[in-house]
Amino acid sequence: MTMQSAPGSRDVARAAIEMSMSRSREEEMQYKKALLAQEILSAAVDFGGEFVPSIVRIIERTVIASKREGIIGETHLEEGGVAGAAREALNQITTKALGMNVGGKIGIARHKDHVAVAVYFGIGLGHLDEICIGLGHRAI
């Protein structure tokens, strides 16, 4: 990903999607390093479980990973921005995921006041998974 000007909301969204789609920890670290060179902070966290009872845990993990990786600080504004973006991403996949198991990765990216959260999940049972992605963005 090469950019000629300062990253904007589209670049941050793309970064979150790339982080959520990373296939391994090594690939995740490569993306993270490349994004950092462009002043985009990023993180990813794996997730799996039954969708509905897991919604709160997914949002919590997103906020915790964001804090741990220095993407956000301890303010309500930053925590709420990341939580809101995560909630929006989950809303986009809810109709497919209701009553099902999900498994995949959550990607988070931030540049200045733009923060994006992407969820890239397999939804379903075993080898009959439906693949979907949700994306949320907030300005904080």
C-alpha cells in the first residue's frame, strides 16, 4: 500500500481490512510494520464463538487491543469511538450471523482522528462457512 499524501479515512479503512484478513501472526506483523511507516497505527485480534452472546466480548476485545497497541488512550472519547466502529462493523454482519458461530479476525487501524474496525469472519458450521466482512469508521 503506497500513498502519495497523508492517509485519510479510506486508507485507514483499507488498513483495518488488511489487518483483519492477515493469515498469520507473521503476515500481521509485516502489515503492521508497513502501515506504521505510513503513520497508521494498527492491531488485530483473533476471535471465535457463538455470535449473539459474543457481541459484547468482541467489542471489549477490540477496545482492549486498541489500548494495548497504543492506538487509543484511556479517554472515553477514544474508547467510545473504537467501540462504536466495532459495533457498526458487527451490525453489518448480524443478519448472516444470528444464531451461528463465527470465527476470524478483528482488524483495527488509526491515523490521527480516523479510526476503523473491520471484522472478517467465517459464519456457520464446519466447512459450510459463509465468509463476510463488516467495517466501521469513526472520527475521534
